[in-house]
Amino acid sequence: MRQRFSALFQDHEIFVRTHGHVRFVRVSAIWQKRVALIAGIVLLAWAGATLAVLVNQLLSSGERAAVAQQQAAAAASEARIAKYRDNVAETAADLEDRQEQLEEWSKVHFGVEPAAVTPEPHTGAAAPAAEQAPQKTSALIDPNLPPEAQVLARLEARQEDFATRLLTAVNERAAKAEGAVAKLGMNPAALVRNAAAGRGGPFIPYRGGKGRASSLGKSFAALESALFRMEVLERTLVALPSGKPANVLMLSSSYGYRSDPFTGAGAMHSGLDFPGPLGSPILAAAPGRVVYVGQKSGYGNVVEVDHGQGILTRYAHLSGFTSTVGAQVAAGQQIAKMGSTGRSTGSHLHFEVRLNGVAVNPRRFLEAKADVLEVKDDARQRVGSVAAVRDAR
């Protein structure tokens, strides 16, 4: 190889003739080698510099790409954080709406704060799941959630737990009221259905704390339905006239078919007749509002009391009045005096109970058994506490 390399460089003589003069220029092999070495060094230096520039450009482009990627990742992270904050804000607003609704329902239907509402002891063979073992809401929280999200999740779980307990309590009360109403010969399903038929208004979508259309969830919808059912049945039970309309023992005529006392022909008697001394106190059979004081054909002097829920009581053949239209009366409060006005054969009280304008047999209410009266008294206490809170406002 050395010999081949040396063979590339040979001594050379160059003849140069200028103006008739001839000169010999000798190019030695050693000089050629030196020139070649210098050229090689220069070439290597240029190649090295060029390579360095290329490498630097490659490294710079990689760094720029890495920086761009980091910037993109940072922008994406900021977007995710902004979206997360919006979601947290929306969740917090929804939870605030749910809490306000729970507090409103508790005050409207129980007259107390939410924490005071607890299910009644279950008397069946097996208690509901919500009573068998209280739920540990912390076990349901994803530990991978950020701290503030865990706080909201715990609050949501507590609200769901309370809604479940409240639903259990409401269903128990509604079931008791339903049983009591059924024992009095009334149709609980029809009462609820008729009450639901009397609702309306323009459709305005519910908007939560963030101003967007939303709902409070299926559990709250079920609770709303149960509260409505409980309210209708218990208020109907409270409105039923189970108190004696007069302090007399005898009953001279029952509800239904009888022989007319004037003609002897068969006739329909739409109430109960209680004979007694002239001027005996006539008492409201249930709390309500006096809606009529005056005379009606065949009835003589009449007082009518509206007890709500479509229930009205009529007191007829009176000798005098002790109440006025619009007066709020309590059960057992005197509203009139016994007499014999109108189509009457002697001093007595004609007592009617009308449900949605139709006369029904009052005996089923006046002769209610102790268990029904116990449920009614419990319902009256709840309704009374709600009224007290409303009046305090």
C-alpha cells in the first residue's frame, strides 16, 4: 500500500519557454505529498465543519420539536385543567341545588332541617337495607380523584344517602296513611290520582346553578313523587271528620234508604240525624274553614266547613250560628246551635260529609278505630308542625 501510495507521487520536470528562454521547473514527489497532505487536512477540516453544522442542525431541530411538543402538552394540560375546573364548578353548583331542594322539602313536608329527618323504626321481619347497615360513603370514593373532587364526591354520596333515608321514611308514612284511608272505605290511589290531575302551568326547564337546563337525578324524582303521595294521603286523613259534631248519644236516622218522616215514601237520606235539646252546641268534626253560613232549601239554617282535599261537612236545621264565613275552626270548636229549622220534625242535627261534592256515609269516619285514629294523629302532628314553621316565616 505504501509503495502504491508513493507511486502516485513522482518527480516531474516541466519545461517552460518564455521569450526564447527555456527553464526547467522541477516538481518533486515530496512537495507533491506535502501539498496533498495539506489538501487532505483542509478537506477533512471542511468535512468536519460541515458534519458539525449538520449535527448541530439535527440537534437543534430535535430540541425545537421537543420544545414544541412540551408547549403542546402544556396547552393540552391547561385545557384539561380548565375543563376540570368547569366540571368541578358545575358539580358544586348541582350539589348546592340538590342541597337546597332537600332543605326545602324537609321544611315544607316536615318543618325541620334535613339532618332531623330519619326513617321510623321498621316493624317488619326484615329492615330495609338502608336501616340494616348505614352506608360508608367514604368507601365509594375513588382515591385517584383530586382532593377537591373527593370532597364533592363525599358530599354527593351523603346527599344520596340522606335522600334514600328520607325516601324510606316518606314511603313508610305514606303506606300507613294509605292503610288508614283504605280502612275508612276510600280509594287511596284515586285520591292521589285526582290530586295529580289538578296540576299545570307553562313548561319552564329547570336551570341549575350554572344556568343550564338540568335535573336533580332519578333519586330526587322518586323522592318528589313519594312526598306528593304522602302529602295527599296524610292531609286527606287529617281532613276526614272523625270528631263528634254534637255531644249527644242517640242517632235518630242513618245514612242511606229510609222512609220519609213526612210522607212515609222511600227516600235517600244523605247524612246522619242526631236528636238533642234546642240550642245544644254544634261542633266542627275536623279543622277547616267555614265557607257557608245561611239557609238552604229543606235544610233550614246551615253551616258548611271546607276541610281541604275535597272534603266538606254540612250542619243543618240549626237554631243559630256562632261562626262566620272565612273563619278558621279547630276540631271540636262550636260553630252553631242545634235547632229544628227547615224540613224537620224536631230539634236535631243533620250532619253530612261530602267528598268532591258527593255525599258519603259519615259513620265510617265517626266510628274510625283506634289504629286509624293513631295514624291520623301522627299525620296531624306533622301537618301541624309544617303549618307552625310556615306561620313563623
